[in-house]
Amino acid sequence: MKFFVFIIGLLVFSGSLVYAQSETDTLNQTDEDGLKQGYWKKYSESGLLKYEGYFINDNPEGEFTYYYPDEEIKAHSFFYDEGKKSTTTIYHYSGNMMSEGYYDEKEKDSLWKYYNIDGILLKEEFYRNKMKFGTWKTFFVDSLVAEEVNWKNDKHDGPWKQYFPDGTIKLEGNYLNDEKQGEYKYYYNSGRLNVLGQYDSSFKAGDWFYMDEDNKVIKKEVYEKGKLIAEEEYTQEEN
């Protein structure tokens, strides 16, 4: 009986040893062409784990985990399309999400979101064809929008708005091909107009009016290609 138990124990131990050797033998392997194949764990020179994941023909495939120097989880990525594309979530040291989005050939793609250490959404970005595109938003910590700015092919293009913390409009303007263009309006927190003027290729142009909280003009400036050429201030009697 003791001999039988000994044999069973020896077989279990041998099987575990073979499994361990097999697992070790298939870790961090390359084929005859030098291409990564199978499961990999990458370590720093000091022996700390940097990432782990699966390769097929040198391309990452499926889930990868990345680590901070103290081996806390830094990011999770899921690769597909022969490693060209991935969904990625990046974490603060605390473990809360820092950002999430897509990569296309290592370039940001589609919607990206960014969070503070408490998990509150701070910013949304959008990319198309590896360039900034669409409406980008930043948020106050209570989730109200602080700013909306539009991009097209890596350039500011389209409406630009800023808001006060209570949600009222602070600025309304426009970009064209990365230049401030057209009418710009700046507001008081009350909603009344504060400043009204025009931009031409990012230069102040024509008449600029400055109003008080009672909506009365208190100053007028005249610009030509960004240069102030005339200025006039008004008293309450003149209004």
C-alpha cells in the first residue's frame, strides 16, 4: 500500500514538473525567423515585470497587461486585426481609470476619454485617420461642459464655446483652418454681453465694443490687421 501511494505521488510530482517545464519552455519564444510566438513576459533590467501577453508572428494578439515599475497594473489592451488595432484602458496608481480609447497602428483613433484620480470625466477627444477631428470637450468636476472646440484634420475648424461653471455661456467664436475667424462674443456670468468683435485670420479687425453689466457700451476700439488704430471711451451720460 505504501509503495502504491509512493508511486502515485511520484507520478503527480513528475506530471507537475513536466507541466512546469513545458510552461517555462514555451515562454518568451521566437521562431526560426526571430518572430515572437506564444506567451511573453517582458521584464526591465532590474527584473520588474513590464508587460505580459500573447504574440502571433510578432504581432500582439488578444489581451495584454502593462505594469508600473512597482508592478501595479498600468494598462490593459486588447489587440486585434494582426495587432494593428486595440482598445486600451490606462489606470492611475490608485487603480481608478485614467483614460480609455482606441489605437490604430499605435496612433489614437476614434473617441478617447480622460478621468481624474477620483474617476470623474475631464475630457473627451475624437480622432479620424490618425488626426484630431470633430468636437473636443472638457468638463468641470461636476460634469458640466467647460469648453467645446472643433477640429478638422488636425486643425481648429468650426465653432468654439466656453462656459462658466454654472453652465452659462462665456465665449462664442469660430475657427477656420486653424485661425480665429468671424464674430466673437464674450459674456458676463449674468449672460449679458461683455465684448463683441471680429477676427480676420486670427487678427482683430474692425470695431470692437466693450459693454458693462447694464449692456451699455463703455469703450470702442478699432483694429486694422490686428493693430489698434483708434480707441474711444464713453461716459454714462454719453450712453
